[in-house]
Amino acid sequence: MEDPFLLLVILTTLTCKHNIIGADLTKAPGHMKPFGYGRPMVEVEETFVTPDPETFWKNNVYALKPLKMKGAASISPAFSKWTDDYFLSLDMSNENTVTVETVKKESRQQKIVQMDFQRFVQEYNNSEIYMVNSVPQTICKDVVLPCPLQCQYLVEKGLVEALMWYSSGGTNSVVHTDSVDNINCLYRGKKEFILIDPSKYGDKVDLDHPEGSYSAVDVDSVDYTAYPGLAEVEYIHVSMEAGDCLYIPYRWIHQVRSYANNLAVNIWWNHHIAPEINLDLCNAQCDLDLTLDALEFRGFGEVTTVDGIRDHFETFLGVSSRVSFKRFQRALLGEDLDMLKERNAGDEHLLYLRQIFTVLDGNLDDILTKQEVKDATPENWTQIQKVMMEMDSYLDRTLGVADDNQHDEL
């Protein structure tokens, strides 16, 4: 090699790379500490003036940039009305039961039970239970749709779910991503979010449960030897108080902790309708009468578009960049694989999975790569969507219709 400068650059690069790989990660700042601690951390952008929809969509949604909006939730009657006594005073005899989790540290394996809402209110302060459920219909009138979301097309076509998170504090989520955009508004207590930008560090965070887009890392004691990529990322810190709202962009990696008596509502909406939003048809002045009881939430069924399916495949290939057919099965079906085996359901599910895998495996080497997923044509994705719908119908018939109320925030 004739260029000594180029040789120096190459040697320096290789040395730095070797130092990262060969470093003693047990001595790295943050090893065996809570998730995000000990590493470089910056505070999220925040505003004390809730942005109008046009500003919010242009500066944050289209740019996939998180934003804390101080006091944005205080416009809702819920901010002052939602006390335990208020909930217990209501006639909620026609309400369905709510979903309650029995362990405050999320593992995705915890027991889930159904309980009457007012019974939950009576018991939660003296137990480990916390509620994760759609906002009960009787109190939907108390929550104003966040002002930045008051856009005609979004209201008519794009709202997915409004979930209520209610506990005595001390809840702790897994590290995960969501397949939707999200605004989380806090009405009681405090929350702490740790965010990671997937465009910068997505390949460093091992979401080793791709079927649920989450990581099994212990968020109270992060082992860098098991998750070495977490020793290399920059974390964005968010501290929320009652009245604050946080925008979490589509597919941003995050983890959540709650403190003290805690009550929040998050609004999920379909990320893939963003190009259809006509900002000229958004409310220039916030409509305080536009409350959740007047809105239709369409659920996750309409999020499983071609774009959503493609993004999911790209996400679970984020760290390894290549998967075998065996790992592909686990990535798509997760615990359903174990349930099928327990019920001696046969191998019909493998026929669907093999169809999908073969469509994407361009060189037919039985290894699926990130590049092959990127190279798939729109026709390929339409074909995959059709097979996945057929597979979902088969799983519903075989295992029973699962609870679609998948959740991630605390």
C-alpha cells in the first residue's frame, strides 16, 4: 500500500473496533445498573406551549422526533376530576370488566386477570395489581383529544386505541418498540421514559423477542456481556409530571417507569396514514369539546397494512441482519409456537411460514437477510399480507381468538 495516511486510517479503525469488541464490558459505565444509567444521556426536547397540529406534524411526526409538552394534559377535565372517589361515585353498572396485570415489573409472562373497574379502584393501592385497558366508556368524556392530533383525517381514519394505565406506582416496563405513533398524557404521579433513536442505534439494541418487539434484558440490572450493544448507545431521558404529555415516535425504542399513585392515558394512531393528513384541515384552535367518547378507535387490525408488515420484518432483522427459518418461525409466532406444540396441532402453520419465507428468500439459501427484505417488491408484500391473514385465521381457529389488546407503555 503506497499511501501511508490511508494505511494509518485503516489501522486506527481496526484498532478502535477491536477495542470495542475486546473491551471488558463488566467495567463499562452502566453495567448491572438500571437501563440507561451510566451512559451518555440527553434530555428530550420540551415545550411549554402546546404546538398547533401543523407545527407538531412538520417538526415532530414527519421528522420522527420526540417532544415533551408541559401542561398539555391539563386542558382535559380528567386532570382535575379523576380521583378515586370520583370513579367510585359513578354509575358504571353497564361497564365491562377491565384488564389487570398482577406484577408491576413487566415480563410479558405475567398473569393477567379481568376485574370490575370499581373493584380495581378499591383494591389497587394495597396490592401489586395495575390496570392496562381501554379507557372505560363512562369516563371517555373527561379526556380531550390532544390538540396536536385534532386533524380531520386522523380523527376519521387513523385512531387506533386509547389506553388507560392505572397503578399505585412502581411499575416498570420492558425495553420495546411500538408499531404506532403515540402520545402519552399523565394525569397523576410521575413517569420516567428512556428513549433510543432507532435510526442511530437500532442495530445496537437486541430486541430478542421480535414477535413482540421487545427485549428480555433486565431493566433493573443491565448485563452488558449479554447485551453489549447497550454499552454503545446514547439515551434520551424524559421526566414527566402530572399534566405533561409525551410524543413517542413510531418504532422508537423505549422503557418506562412510574412513581407514586399513577394514572395515564396514551393515544395510539396509525403511523402509515401520515401522508394522507391534510394539515389545512386540522384545528387551528383546539376544540375542547372533542373528547374520546365522540371518537372511533379502530384497533390494531387496520395497522397490519403492507407498510406495517414490511416495517415489522425490517425491525426483527435489525440486530442480526440475517435469520434462519427456525428463528423466523419464533420471530413471527412467538409463544404461539409453544401453544401449537402443546395442543399437538400439527404442522400446518409451517406451510404458511414457509410460503412467506420463500417469497422473501431471494437466493433460496434458507437464510433471510435484511437486504432481501429491502429488495422485496410491492407485489411480494401484498402476497405476504394475504398469507399472513390466512395464517391468522388458522391460528384463531386452532388456538382461539387471542386478546388483541397488546400493550407496551406503563
